[in-house]
Amino acid sequence: MKDIFQTVYSPCCGTVEKIFVEPMSYVYEWEKLVLIKTNEEKEIEVSIGVSGNITALEISQGQYVTPDTALAVLKDDLEITGSD
């Protein structure tokens, strides 16, 4: 079976306030990955709709990010775990 990797990008401009995951940690669908404080002082929680292992973190706490900034890379486990 082919491995599928998902790159998670920042949804906004701002500063990384907190990173909730570590490389090689397993994450569930919609689990918080990163907290970003925007230029407008709003806090944005970043998550992704797939589960799997974090293969790389591309950012560090305190770093300024834009929508072009990759935050993390996740190896999709291809498990369907959603519910209504």
C-alpha cells in the first residue's frame, strides 16, 4: 500500500503560541496540533481531518507564520474514524 503524507499549512498570519504535538506522535482526526495568535490578537487552533503519525514539525514556538508556512507533515493511517 502506498504511504500518503499530508502537509498541514498555517491558516493565517501570526505567531506560534503553542505546539501540542511532537515528531512521531499519533494524532486523531481534528485533534489540536498548533495554537496561533493572529496579528488581530485572535487565537486560532489548527487541526486536520485525518489521523496518523506526525513525521515532521516544520515550526517552533514563537515563530511567525503565514498561509504559505508548512506547520507539520503527517503520515495518514487511512483509518476512517469520524462520527455524526
